[in-house]
Amino acid sequence: MRDVGKFVSLLLALSLLHACSSSSRIGSNSVSTNNMYAEIHVTDTGGTASVVEVQLKEGGVSSTNYIEVEAPDSLLATIQGDPDTIHLSGDLFSNINQLSNQYKVMNRGMAVAFYFFSNSLLGASGIWYITSFQNVPAGTEFTVSLLRRIDDGAPASTVILPDAFDITQPVAGTGALFSRGLDDIIVNWAPSGTTDTMVLSAAIVCENSDNDTWTQTLANDPGTYTISANTFTGLTGNCTASINVQRSHSGQLDPAYGKGGIVVGHQSRNVVINTVD
């Protein structure tokens, strides 16, 4: 547990350092949707919540001009399609329950569901808007809407939550030690065989504060991958490795975002193991 705490602390410190780098914030009322870039992630980590995270920028993907959503603009995430299709009954309390479970206004927060669990917390800088839905099954379509008055906004970015899976090897909590120089690390997950992209990553933090990262993208979903011995070099002593397996499915970005963007659904699973020289 001590090693895991050190790993988390280092990632958070690096994120805060990166967040202090040169960037600017601009109110949404000063930017047309046609001049916005959108990054949208829907991530399920195998618990009870699916987290929606959105970042908007003025300009393209490399811009550091982060957009702060100002009234009357708003970001809305739904699991029931375009908000224009909302149908309410005559029962006030039933309507409130329906809206609270299926339609969520997004608020400022820290993007950790996608970036933290994919061992790339440095990407979580800037302004993010977050919400979550409980107990959402795989195959559910999410819609993220930028609702505005100065133009038509971007009401229909959609993505489907990919099929769930579990990491079956290595198994956390067994006390097993892997030699970074001698042992292959076999990573298995199931079920597999989808057409989605699989991304494997690892972040290692050592007791002496040495650290390293690694990532591998697979165009298919084979259910197994071997991280070869000597993949992690320049490290000494006892080190904790956080291994992430992520299944990603691209959606359809609303074309009103004139500078483009991405909308991706993820199933993300983590296992933490201990390594030695």
C-alpha cells in the first residue's frame, strides 16, 4: 500500500507541475463553436460509474487556450439521445427522477477517469467538465451536447460504451515479485476478440523515486500481450508498476466543432504489481 501511495502522489505532483505551464483561459461567449476543438472521453473503470469528461479549446488540438463555459452556455451529457428528444410525463416526481438519472449538466472538475487510469495524468491539464452515470451497461450510447444561444452549438457528439472485460493475469495482491531484467510480464484479459483498439500502458515508481512509463497500442483485441523483460530500464530497487488495459471505441463528433476533436468511449482496467531488479 505504501508503494501505491507513492505512485499516486508522484502522478498528481507531475500533473500539478504541468498545469502550471503556459496556458490561458477564455470565456465561451467570446468563441464561436466553429472555432472550438473538443476532447470528449466516456470511461468505465469496472466499478459502478461511467465518467464523462470534456475539454474545449479555442483553436486546434495543440492550443493551450482553454475554454471556460459561461452562462447561458452549458454542457449536457445524456444516455437518452439528443436533449431535443426529451419526453416528460405529467408526474413531476417521475420527471425529476428521469432527468437526474439520464441527463446530467456537466461541471468543472479534474479529469482523472481517463488520464489517471491510462497512466497519462499529464494530459489532464487545462479546464475540464465532468459528470458521471451509475450502472450503465456496455453498448449504451452517450450524447454530449454544447448548448448555446450565440450560435447553434454542438448538440450531438455521440459514442457507444465498449464491451466490458477483466484483467485475468497478472493478479494483484498475490505477493508475487517480477524481475524487470529477467521476467516477462504476461497480461491477459477476457472477454476479447472485439474490433476495438486496445491500449496497454504501464507506469513504474520506485522507492528511490526512479520512474518510467511504457505504452503499446494494438489494432486488434487478442486477449493477451507480453511485456518483455528489460522493457523497463534505468531503474533500481523495489518498484511498483501500475498496468492499465484499455478498450477504446471512437464515436461521432458533432461537426459544428469547426476545429475538430475526438469523442471516445473506454473500458479501462488496472492492476498493480511489485517489481525488483
